[in-house]
Amino acid sequence: MNIRLIAMALCAVVIATPATAQTSDLAAVARAAGTPDIPGLKMVWLAPWGEVSKAHPWKNIIVHQTEGPAGSARGGAQLQSKNPTRRGVTVWVETDGTVYWAVAEHLVPTHGDGANRNDNKYIDNRPTFRQVVGSNSIGVEFAGNYPDVTRGATEAQIAAWRILLKVLRTRYGIPLERVYAHNWIDYKDARYCEGCALAKLAREWGE
């Protein structure tokens, strides 16, 4: 009986160790500089990471969706890289799951509409109204909902988001409750809820 219990315990350790190691590796990579390989992500670095201590003090993550066709994330990211403070975001995600890091992390693109929603329609807006804005929030843009704006993210985008979310939160110390859909904090297109499904997934995935 004791031998059987020991064998079961060893199996449990073997099963648990890869997951623990993977989490540890991801945490280490998330604090790196340069253009690291991030396990599970296909990253295209248009701007490398610097020392994380010198990054802009990001406090929130805002999830956006753009009315671009499949393939448009690359073009959007390239334009953003050439003019970092234009209207847009730091990180772009293509329908195939490719992630484009477009802007150096100490620069602040123009995104968001001033956190003007205060109707508590989706979340309690008391802590967000005029507070969760582009200057303190890193933006992630998911491409591909053209011509049907109600089309959700692809499976590849969702898989990339799960990993990217962990990376962003770890790198910048952003708590889960500070992950927002664009539509949660701003009055947006009434045809659909921009970023809501992805932000909801983030909250459901938890820590």
C-alpha cells in the first residue's frame, strides 16, 4: 500500500512540475529586455522591450477591436510603429494569433475616449470614470471583425490573448480587476460591445 501511495505521489509531482516550470519561465521572460521568445506566442517585434523599470507606468489594460479585415493587424501595427503617438495601441493581434508589438513601452499612443462612460451598464464605473484613460492604460487591438462588427475573436486570437494577458500583467504588475473592455469605460459603437467578450474571458480565467 505504501509503495502504491509513493508511486501516486511521484506521478502527481511529475504532472505538476511542467506546469509550474512553464509558469516560472513565462514570468522570467515577461521581465526580460529585447525581443525574447515568449512560449506559445508568435511575436513580431516592431519595437523591442527596454528595461521594465524604465517603461511607462501602465496601470490598466484596455481591450480594443478594430473594424479591419483579416490581415489588417500587420498594417495597423506598422503605421503605429512609424508614428507611435497616433491614434492606436501598443499591441496588435492578428486573426491567426500573431502578436505585433508596435510601440516602445515608454511611449504612449492615443487610444480611448477619456473614460466617459458613467452609466454602470457593464461594470461599476465609479473607479473608471475619467480615470482609466490612454495615458495610464496599455492598449491591445484585435483585428478582423470586418465586415461584421459582431464577429468575435478567432480561436487563435483567444489562445494568444490567454498568454499575452499573463505577460502584460506580470511585466507591469497589473491586477486582474484592471483589465477592461473599451466598451466598459467609453461610450462606443452601439452595434456591438467592443472588447467585452475578451475582457470577460480574462476575468473568468482568473489568476
